[in-house]
Amino acid sequence: MKRLLAGLILVPLVIVSGHAQPRPRKIFISVDMEGITGVVQPAQLGPDGFEYQRAREWMTGEVNAAIDAIRESGAAEIVVCDSHGNGQSVLIDKLPDDVRLVRGFPRPLEMMQGIDDTFAAAVFIGYHGSEWTAGAVRSHTISSARLLGIKLNGMEVSEGIFNAALAGHFGVPVAFVSGDRLAVTQLQNVVPKAEGAIVKEPYGYHSAMSVTPARGQAMIRDGVKRAMTKLSSLQPYRVPAPIDLEVGFKLTIDAERAAFVPGLSRPDAHSVKGSFRDMVEITKLLQVLTSLEAP
Ligand SMILES: [Zn+2]
């Protein structure tokens, strides 16, 4: 109902001087923090860290660099999805006043909340490698505390690949990813046409050779600009359904309890698996499985 009213109000606004203007492209930006320039440790990743407030500025700077680049290539409607930690790291008052920002958890589509089939492309900023990527900065998949990795149809996936598949469910391609070298190359292995900005050369879980925030933002601006020139050639990344999901847990008691969920079985002490209709079902399920009370 609300939607209908909003639509009725918006219609006259897009008709200028007697003829309908094409609606601006819609671009979805999902932003995490571990892959932001300069970020290597919990010191930057949460409210208790001595450098968290600075890292929020770097993160917001990278989002704004992406927004600038998107708009340099034409008008765009932009949704930013704040997808790290408490979902409130992006400095909302430092964004252009016509973008919208998804904040807070829980939410059904997690790092992709707000996406739908009206978007032309998705852009991933500050992404990191998966749990099983050795040597990547803060490599984990969805929950570093609880999960031992996620497989979709037998392939271990990063959050970038997972979210590309979720975007693909809505027919939306991934145009760009930034993060450390392993985060970027892991996603480009399955989405080879996505542009990337490698802002850090990882040495390990808690160290990297990083460019400066200003340089990282310039690299993101250039990469997103390149990505916007080839939107029409991008294909959504679609995982064939039904999708076989396998979830590993660090604690065996979490796998034990997860196996109580109808449709999940437990092939070994640390894992559960099942077959699901689509990525939306899987995304919702994973949030429940990662929020079990600590034993
Ligand atoms: Zn994160």
C-alpha cells in the first residue's frame, strides 16, 4: 500500500517538459570493513578499537569515492548497505543527501538488504577473503566467531561470492569489488568481468601492506568508473537451484543444534547440510544458524 502511494507521488516528478525522462540507473553498494584500506586488526573493526572512528571515516570515504564514480557516468539512484559488525559503521551524515543507507541487524537479506530486481548492478566495497583463504586479512565467512565456512553446490564461497549469488537471484550483476588481493581475486574467479581495486597486499590474518586511504579512494573511483562503462556486458551470477548448502561450525555443539532444523542433516561433527530453493531462503537460514546462544 505504501509502495503504491509513493509510486503515485513519484510519477509526476519524472515527467519533465511534457515527456517522460528515463528513470536513473539504480546501483546497490554493499560495504564491509575488513577490506577497507588500512584496516588489518580489531583495532579498526569495532567500537572498542583505538582506531575504529578513523576507520569509519576511511570506509565512508571509499563509499563516497564509489558514489562519485557512479554519478560521473550519469544520474543514479543509490542504496548503500552498511554490512559490517553492528551495521552502523558508515558515517550517515557524510553521505550525499540523496542516497539511502541500510543500517542495523538483523535483516532478511543481510549484507544485501534493500536489493531487488530494479538495480542495474551491485558494487562491493571493503570485502575480505573467505574462511578457507589462507593468508588473507581477517578471512572468514559471515561469522568469524561461529562458522567454519560455507559451501554452495559444493564450492567454498566468500561473502563476495555468496552476495554475488544473492544479487544474481534478483538478476543483478556485480560490477566492482575492493579489498585485499585475495578478496578481489576470489570473487573475480567466479565473476571475471567485475572490476576490482586491490588496496592491500595481505601478509596474513592481521597484517598487510596497504596503500593510504586517499590512494585507496582514488583506486576505487577509477575502478568503479571503469565498471560503469561496461554495465550492459555484465551477467548476473546465478547459482543453479535447488542449492546444496553446507555449513561448517567451529563448535560441534552449534552443528548439533543446527541439525535440529528440518531439512538439515549432519554429515560430520562440525557440519550440517541441506538443499534449498534459493539464495533468499539460505541467507535467512544462515542468520538464524549464526545467532544461536553461546553454549
Ligand atoms: Zn565485516
